[in-house]
Amino acid sequence: MDIFAYIDPGSGSYLVQVIVAAILGISFYFKSLMTWVKSIFGIKPKTQDKDQKPHE
């Protein structure tokens, strides 16, 4: 028995868009979650002073 899967171009592009949006959504969620957890423990993000040169 042969089973052929067919995805037309409209559905295929929608599927790709859903997958990309899900990956980006998950990454932003975990980034905000890590920021929230760090703020609970009092860890502040590293910032550079404007007078200092960036490290090479």
C-alpha cells in the first residue's frame, strides 16, 4: 500500500511560518523567564560604560 503525502504550496508556507513563529516564541519566552529568575536572585545584566572601550 503506497501512501503519498502532498502539501500544497499554500499549506507548506503556512506550516513553515507556524514552525518559525513557534521557535521564536519559545526562545523569547525562555529569555524573559531567565531574566525574571535572575532578577529574583539579584543578578543584573552586564552593561558597558560609555567611557570605556569594548574589550577586544
